[in-house]
Amino acid sequence: MRVLVTGASGGIGQAIALKFLREGHEVIGFDLKDCPFKQQGYHHYVLDIRDEKALPDLEDINILINSAGVQNDDDINTNLKALIRVSEKYGDQEKIFSILHIGSASGHTGSEFPEYAASKGGVIAYTKNLALRVARFKATCNSLDPGGVLTELNQNVINDEEAWQEIMAETPLKRWATSEEIAQWTYFLTVTNRFCTGQSIVVDGGESINFNFVWR
């Protein structure tokens, strides 16, 4: 199948792109940065998904995975508004098979920074909206909402021993997910799954059972 992944140059997005390539799919990646890997079947676009005019005309996207995200002063524009534009352009069409948004457990708990939590909460509502509309194509649309993931974005607390111990005290499984684990969940929800839709699935090691947000 033809798979579009945003945020494909690093972290979760890169792990997802590589997972689908290993499984034999054609993958198209969007990112602000150049792609750090070269593989047959992969096509990369350097662009800003916030700029609607920069989005290329691509036909026959079967699987759309919105993985691009930030944690700064532009959370709502990137994590929510750009996600909606990408989804409306490439997802709401008759060749679509499945759509997955990479959200956050913060969209459920309201923890972390105000605009970040709000942007991810919006993804939960939009997931239901889009799922209703693409159902006419027999397509699924869900969000996968991780807690802590071992990525470059989170090095601030991963490398702070005191903060890390506080985080682990809030995480029943006493670890964070790897990007590869999130990629496995992504593959299941977009390829294997054919009946679960309109859902926002929290994968956080039990962290959202607790409520204390730790950051440095």
C-alpha cells in the first residue's frame, strides 16, 4: 500500500516509516528536515505541513499517519491545525484504507503545557469527526496516544536523573516506550485492524493512572 507519514525524519515518525518499508509498503515522508536514511520505496519531501500551499498533490494514498508534532509555542498550529489540513487533503478520499493520528496521553489527562494538552485534546475530537466521514470508504480512523517515549524530544528529562526517578515513580511499568514499539502499534491499527475506528488508544505504561506531570 501507499503510505504517507508526516514527521518522518526522526523519532516516532522515522520508526514508523522504517517499519512500513520493512513490511514492503511504499512510503512517502514529510518533514522540515532532510531524511537521514535512503531506502528503496521511500520518497521524501522537505516541507512545512503548516503551509497548506506547500503540500504536494499526491494520488492514491492508502494509509495516512500524522506523526509530526512539536512541544513549543506553536503546538496548536502544528499538532492540530496542520494535522487537520493534511488529513482533509490526503485522507478523505475513496482510496483511503486507514488513518492514524499520533496524539498523546496528555490529550486525555490535560497534563503538560496548556497549548500542548489542548492541541492533543483537539486531535481526540477530530479523530471521531473524521472517522465518521471516512467510514463511507470502509476506512478506519483512530489516534494512538502515547505517554513517555524515548526520543530526542524528551532528552531533557531522560538525562535528568532526579526528574527521571520522579517520572518512573508515576509509571507503573517503570519504563517508557521505544519509538519501535509505537511503530508496531501503528502498524497494527492501520493494517491489521479493520473494525476499531473513532477511538483514541492510550499506550503509556499506565502513567495516566497517576496524575503528576514532571518536567525540567
